Amino acid sequence: MTRARHRWKIVAIIGGGFVAILVGVVVMADSWYRATERTYYGPHSDRLRVGEHVTLSQDFSGTGPVVARAQSGTVQEEPAWDEDSCNPDRPIKIVLTSGESISVPRHILHR
């Protein structure tokens, strides 16, 4: 085998390995993106599951008393049924650790 042919084989093997790694990275990134259920509204507008533990990222004053940030609770009701209905201002009903049930906009909740 000539030297030129040997070099081309090495280049082809390295190139094939690079393409295989690139395809693997793309498949893993796509799987991760789908697993996090992100929507076109942003990372804090995806669906929450009933029973999921959440924390308020800012103070909230609804019809009742002010609820301080960093309060935690459990999701009781989530009105979004798919990714197209994931408006960041939609009301999410949660039960605080104190037992009080309130509805807060989705964009102030964090997992």
C-alpha cells in the first residue's frame, strides 16, 4: 500500500469518527430538549405535573394576603393540556406548605 493511500484511509477513519460523534451529540441534545418540555414561551412556561413540588420566585399578592417568595407548595391544578397552551401568565393552583390553596401565574414558579 502506498503512503498516499494510507493517509487517505486514516483521514477517512477520523472523519467518519467525527461524523459519528456529531450525530450522537445531536441525538442526545434533541432527546434532552424533548425531555425538558420547553415551549416557545421560554424555560419557565412548560407544563407542571399535579403533585409536583414548586417554589415561588417572587412575592405574590393576590386577593388574599401577600405570599413571600421562596414559599414552597405542591401543584394542585395545571390548566395547560399541551405545549401550545403554556402561556407563562396562566394561573396554576398550588397548595402551600401552610395548607392554603392559591392560584399564581406560572412565570413566578420554579421546580
